[in-house]
Amino acid sequence: MLTREKTEQILENAELIYSAEAIAETIQRLADEIAAQLSNQYPLVLCVMKGAVVFAGHLLPKLAFPLNFEYLQVTRYHNATRGGALDWLVFPQNAIKDRAVLVIDDILDEGVTLAEIRTKILDCGARSFHSVVLADKDIGKNKPFHADFVGFVLPDRYVFGFGMDVHSAWRNLPAIYALQSGAER
């Protein structure tokens, strides 16, 4: 864990990528797109913890139709900045059968995590699978997964804020920032 001073220095040196205002407008657009497609399906909405909790907290009140809400928790990062093996921590298997499922995630980076989530949800008998991500990172190569609803396309930099962390800090920021080029990951 970093010291308070180091976490403050990270933010001081970071570049603002998307403001709180831009995020709010994007979330409304996403809510409208989701409603147009899923409002008559009484979906099960799953938040990918921990990263998507802030995004889900802003998106859910804008979905003005009946839904059920659960969460799942899976990690590839283990407080690092590069993904590793996938660990399933929480999975609501019983709630999925015969449901339209919408998964909310913060960022689509390499696509590995969401691809595996989709496979597991469909293997559990979901009627359909849909996904929404606040951000899709342009990594310059093909991904094994593409989200149905995308808020922003981000540059291939390490980003944090609005649910996304840097060394377990700064999930609570109302905007999205990128680490300074060449900064320690």
C-alpha cells in the first residue's frame, strides 16, 4: 500500500481525461440506450465489484424499469496494474437461469475478464447476455470481447478514478485521470 503522500503525488501529476460533467452526460446516454433495448425484459443486472460500483451507483437510478440487482466479484489484478490469472470471489449462480443478464463493468481493457464472465453466465443458463462498460481502452489490438454499450474510448494509458483504482487508491474521484506518462505502475 502506498503512503498518503505518494497517492496525493499520483493525483497531482495525473492528467484529467474525462470530467465529472462528461461522465454524467455519458451515463445518461448509456441509460437511454440500455432502456431502449432491455426495459421490457426484466433483466438481472450484475455489477462487477469493486471497480464498477461507482458507475453502477450512478447508472442504476437512471434505469427506470423493473430489474433485479446482484453483484459478482472477480479479479485479475490483485492490487497490481497488470492483469494475471482470474479468481472468482463471488458469483450469483442461482439468480441467472432463464434471465436476460446485464453486466456493468468499469473498463474493458484486454477483454479477458468480461469474456470469461460472459461464458460463465451463459453456461449457467442465462437467456441472453448484455454488457455495459464506462470505458473501453484502445489497446491497439483485437480483443476477445466487445461490450454492447460503451461510454468512452480511452487511450492506452493507466487510468483511475470513478471506481477505477491506482494501487488500491482513488476509486472515489468524480472524474477519470491517467497516470503521468512514464510514471511507475
